[in-house]
Amino acid sequence: MLRWIYPVTCTLCGEAAPLSVCESCRDALRRVPRPICLYCGAATAGTAAEPDRCESCKDFARVYDWARSALVLGGETRGLVHDLKYHRASYLAEPMAEILLQLWASTPQLASHCDCALVPVPIDPLRSHERGYNQAELLARKLGARLGVPVQQPLMRLLSDEDTRSMTRLSARARQQHANKVYALSPHWLKKKETLPVRVVIVDDVYTTGATARACAKVLRTLPGVQEIGVLTVARAM
Ligand SMILES: [Zn+2]
Ligand SMILES: [Zn+2]
């Protein structure tokens, strides 16, 4: 009977469900535990000397205003993120957007989102061509549709994944310097003469070291009118 109402089956438990990850499997995914650093959203285990700033944030200037992630990158979440990114499982964007929607509702900075736009982190155009989509854009579109918030794409990626592959071996600071060279304003977007609202929310699948979020925020800061930059990601490496 359920299968007749819901033709989709949950990727994790195999039960018939309205989305490709059912509600109880979504609820079972591990959330980022509280307390968190009020700046980057990392779990601090209550050990940070300043409650609003974790140890690793002290090394970086405040480029964005806040970042929040829903899930811990591990267990089932790691598999789901991986499948969305590398195995063409674009159907996973919808349940992940549902998880972002929950995070949105519980983030005080987002309580009133009247003047706001979602900005997906761009990927290497070659990658996007191979895969057929940019997972961050897919997430932003699904979330934007649920919220009635527009998606804008003012950013582009300059270097290919080949250039950044070695980044994992770099120190945090070197990684940041490298990331800062990767993102720029898209000439295509500039040509359209669109403007961004006061509040912008960068959307991505994973927050790892924050180098990408900071690099994108740095570019967005150069646009007139942008006052607040937030970052929302489905998962967070811990
Ligand atoms: Zn399930
Ligand atoms: Zn932090």
C-alpha cells in the first residue's frame, strides 16, 4: 500500500518513502553536536576559551559572518555525500535539502529571510560537464524552492580540480592562499547586471577546513550591497 502511495524507496532502509532517504533515516543521521563555535559552526565540546570562537577560527580573519552545518561527515552521511558528488545520485539532493531546511529553521540568523539569496559554491566546469550537475547548485535549488528564496550564481571557479588535488597535503594557511586564487566573479553573471541582496547564504555539500567558504566569501565581499554572508553545508568534517 505504502509503495503505491510512495513510489520511491529509501536508499538507506529500503522502505517506501516520499523522498529517497526516509524521515526516520534522516533523523537518525548524526547531527553536529552542541555547543558549537558561533562563528564557524564547529563542535567545541565546550572547551573553547571564548564561546563564540573555536581555536582554529582564531587563525583566520572573519570573512564570512557565520557558518552552520547539519550533519557530521561520517557513517551513512559520508556515503550519501559521496554518492551525490561522484555517483550521479542527484536524487539525494532532495532529502539533503530537507535536512538543510531543518537547519535553516533552527538558525537564528535565518529566522527572517526576506531579503536573501542562496549562492552555490561553483565546481570545475569540466567536472560539472562530466557529472551533468553541480551538487551545491542542486542543493541550493531544492532548498530555494522550498523556502521561496532565489538562487544566484555570481561565482565561478578558475582552476580545475587537477590544480587543487594536491591541496590536501598543504597546511591550513597554504590551503587558504591556494583557495583564494580559485574563485572569482563570473563574467556571465556580471553581464546580466544582477545585484545581490543584503544577505547572502553560500551553499555547499561539505565544510572541511573552511578554505572554500572563506575564499568564496572574500569574492562576494567585493560586491556592493552585500552586508551579511552566511554559509550552510549539509555535512562537516570533524
Ligand atoms: Zn529509511
Ligand atoms: Zn570556529
